[in-house]
Amino acid sequence: MAVVFLTVFRDLIISVLSKSILPGTSVNVNSLYALAETAAVGVALIGGIIFGLIFGIVFAAASEHIPGRSGVVKGAVFGIIMWLLLGVLLGLADLRYGIIYYLLSISASLLTALVFGALLGHLFESGIKKEERNSHAAQPDSSNRR
């Protein structure tokens, strides 16, 4: 989100930065903007990894209680639940940007939550199946014994 904001309002940000810098300082406004943009990308990547790990752990703990037969369906249901809790309910607490922005953001984030959840469920299910195959391969076959 911060990267999009920085990109959309680039000229305005550079203008405000150039007016804010004291005369006689050797700060380059374009370099300062590039640093902010790079930091935003880094924070978004690290934050995405951390929240992905947290949501993965929560999904693994709750997957048996989520309705659905396949991992993709369970993941999509999990994504919708997370979207309702984090996007819809927490978004209602902060309407300072207006109702239109809120409605646009929850509409866009629904698709993201569905894709994330379905992918999470698929990867979780394939990891479980791989673990089951490995555990069955490690066990000796008792049918060959006499």
C-alpha cells in the first residue's frame, strides 16, 4: 500500500520534501524519495513474510474446524474470515479517508483474501499429502513377512 501511495503521489511528495529541506543542506530530494521507496518495498516484503507465517500457523491450527472438503475450499473460507475480521471490521474503525475509499479497499481486498486463502489451503493440503506419502514410504511393508 505504501509503495502504491509513493508511486501515485511521487511529484507531490518530492515537492513537499523540497520545500521542507532547509536551505544550505546537501540533501538530494530525489535520493531521499528513492530511499523512502526502497524502504517501503523492504517493509512490505518483510511484513508480508511475517504475516504469511502467522496466518499459515493459524490456518494449520484451525484447518480441521474450517468447513470444506478440499484444502482450496478451506483456504478460501479462511481467507474470507480473515478478510471480514481484518478488512471489514477493522476498516470500519478508521473511516477518516471516507466511505468511498473504505468500500473500494474492501472490494479489492476480497479478491486478494480469496486468492491468498485458496493458495494457502492448496499448499497446506499438498504438504500434508507429501508428509503422508513420506511416512508410508518409511514404514516397512508388513505384508511380505512370514
